[in-house]
Amino acid sequence: MRFATRTLLVQIATMVAVVAVCTAVFAWLGIQQLRAEADSSALNIARSVAEAPQVRELVAEYSADPGTPDAVSLRDGALERYAQDVTARTAGLFVVITDDHGIRLAHPDPERLGQVVSTSFADALAGREVVTWETGTLGESARAKVPIYPPGGGAPVGEVSVGFERASVFDELPALLVGIGVAVVVAVGLGVVVALLMRRRLERITLGVQPEELVALVQTQTAVLESADEGVVAIDDAGVVRVCTATAETLLGVSEAVGRRVDELGLAPSVVAALAGAGAPNGMPLADRVVFVDVRPVRRGARALGRVAVIRDRTDLVALSDRLDSVRALGDALRVQRHENANRMHAAVGLLDAGRVDEARAFLADLVDRGSVDWAVAGLDLVGDAMLRSFLGAKGLAARERGVALRVSDDTWLHRTVDEVEDVVAVLGNLVDNAVTAAASGDEPREVEVAVLGDGDAVVLTVADTGGGIADVDAAFAPRDRPDDADAVHGLGVGLPLSREFARRRGGEVWIVDAGGAARGAVVAARLPGVLRLETEGET
């Protein structure tokens, strides 16, 4: 049985039980009210009869007579007629009048006149009024007994007993029960309708999924979402976050996002737009990371439930891409070097074949002095690592195409081999590209100077340019809304933040030595520990 059906049956059973109890209580209260009304009516009638002057006088006379009254004389007596008249007018069962010995002076059955009453009359003779349900010669009735006092006062000389038949007391009970029954039917019917509406509402809210299935869904969701490397954010149609995994909060840099609107989380406008599903899936920098936001709408049937955003950390992928670009640049540089070296060797061979030995000797001597490739980078021979030297040479060729001269500072001192060349060229290439861009946009002379220093197993890099400097140092490392932001000279959208991330992962740092400005360019430095190969043990 479905949970909604079980809930409906339990609600109906509960309502029926509650209504049954209430019906029993109200019926009992109604019966008690009818009994109380009968008791009150009997008492009031008995009081009226007992206070009648005629009754008081006649009863006093009979009580004063020591003999027993004659039944024949009582049948046509004034008390009998008075009692019958009261009985007829009040629709009572009986009106009985007795003397102080309990002898009936008036009774509905003339045959019982002059006899002692069947119920106790001691309370009345003691001056107490009694209201009770008793069974006498006329059957069970609600009766009231009131003492009769003589005209001049004194001790009671008799009693008046007025009774109402049980059936007459409950004449109104059927109507009362019908009213209660109608109320019961209406209450149960209304309860059933409300229960059905609540059931429909519950199924609509839960999309027809039963609670047992909801428990399984929650367990599965928790297991799947929290075990995934990607962050997941579920947002309803009103823009309120309903699910936000710990990974998503870490990537977005927020906390306690569930239950809050997306525009209240303090995210950048580009992130808010991405979470709103505006545009195609795209990557963007967040703090020191590059994330990819993929938003998809969620529907169940024809009903729109909101949207789900999958946030993937692509920092490592971008880092790998930069490393691959660096390796590609190294490969291009080596190909250029090999090609140019082969050309020069062919030229030397040609001179020797032509018998121009002196010219060939001079050409080879120049080749020994300048190297196999003319990289057009002054001071490049100060860089001891061949791969790093080739990389800077390739960057020098690319800078020369943009009208910028790249040179190696005289302070450069690196005579060890770089083991982690990918990280070094990724950071150095980014800094050089930024500096070349800044210098190319400045005035003449357009130059970039690079210094490479060895410090134990660490490499310290400084890159200076002749551009316009960095206007806002803090903003230089801040994430950009777009990776291709045209205003981002130093950083190119994600360059500087990503370079700093590379360095910090190795325990190093990237910082701005001089922001420049006022006709001088900026100077940016980086330190990458653990990238140099120690030549001898114990060397630091």
C-alpha cells in the first residue's frame, strides 16, 4: 500500500475515532441536560403545590387527625381534584400529596388513596427537598419531593411528590441524536475531503515519489554528490539554492549557501549570470582557480523544477595546457635551432667544397662565438640551462616580431640544470608574455629584461618591461570576468593568478617588485623552489 493511501486511511480512522468520542460525549451531555431539566421542572412544580394555601390547610387538617383518612372521601376531595388538575396542566406522570405519616391524600390511582406511599418520605418530613430518580408503583420516574408546612409555620405536616415519566423526559432525545448525527456526517465528510486534498498536495509536492523512495533518493544523492570531484548546485525557479555540495562551496568561495538566493551569495556578476544559465558553458577564474560552469535545466514532465549547475575545477587542466604550450615553444625553438644549425653546416661544407678554406674557417669561428642560432637575445649565454636558454631565445624571436627587444640581465647567474623545466617555463613564459604585451603598448624603447638566478635548488626570476606600469597592484592578481579581457595587460585574464598558483603549489611565490608608472615599467618576480639539480651532495 502506498504511503499516501496509508496516511489517508490513518487520517480517516483518526477522524472517525475522534468524532465517535465527541458524539458519545455530546450524547451523554444531552441526556444529562434532559434529566436536569426534568428534575428542575419536577422540583418547581412540587414547590408550587406545597406552597398553595389550600394544600397547606387541608394537609395540616389531615395530619392533625390521628385517624386514617377515608379513601372514599379522598377520591372526591379537594386535594385529589387539585392534584389531577396540576398533573393534567404540566403533563406530568403524577402529583402525590401525603400527610405526616405518608398516607396518600392525592394520587393518580384512586385505589391507592389512604395507603402509605411506596418510597421514603423521611427526608421531606425532615424539611429537606429531594430530587431523585426512583421506581414506585407507577414505574421509574424523575421525581421531586418537597415538604408541606402548616399555614402558621412549624414542622412539616406532609410532602408533595411530583414525577415525570422516563419516556416523556427523553422525548427530545431523538431530535438531539439526529442533530449530532448530522454534525458527525458533515465532520467526517469534511475531514475525508481535506485528507484527500492533502494527499493530492503531498503527491504534487513530492512529484509522486513516496517517502521510502525519498529516503533512498537522499541517500543516493548524498553518496553520489559528495563523492564527486565536481561541485553541484541545484537552484529552483525562484533563484534559491536548494543543494550545494561542499566542493561547490569551496570552488565558489561561499558557505551556508542552501536556502539563500544566488544573487545574495556575493558572487561575481559573471558567476551569477553563469549560474542563471545565461550563455553557453564557459570557463572563468575564481580566486586562484579556473572553473568551468555547466548549467542544465531540470524538468519533470511538463513542470520546470529549476536548474542544476556542475562546477568543475579546471585549474590543473589549464596548468597542463600552459605547460604543453611551453613544451611546444621549446620544441619550436629546438627545431629552429636544428634547422639553422643545419643550414650553417651546409654553408660551411659548401665553402670547403669550393676551396674557400679561409672563409670557411672564419665562418666556423663566428659560429663558435655566437652559437648555432642567432636568437637575438642579448646576454642569453648567461643562462646555463640549455632548455631554458632555447626557450628564452624562442620568446626573443616572438618579441622581436612585435617590435620588443628581449634581453637577459647581466645579474643573471644560472649554471645548473633545471629539472622541473615545465613549471619554470610556464611561469617565466607567462611573465614574459605579459611584459612583452605591456612594452609593445608603450613608447620607445620597447624592451623586456629577464634575470634568472639560482638559489640553492630554487630559481628566482625577475621580469622588467618598459610599459606603462601596473595601475592597481591588487587587481593584477584578481580574477577577471573573461580570460580574454582586453584591459588585462599584466595577467591576460588568468595569467598572473595562475602563475602565482603554480608557484605556491611548489612552496614559492609570484609578486610585484615595482608597479612602475611615471615613464617606467613594472618589475615582477617569482621564486620556484625545488626545480634545480644539485651538482654535489651537501651543496645548498
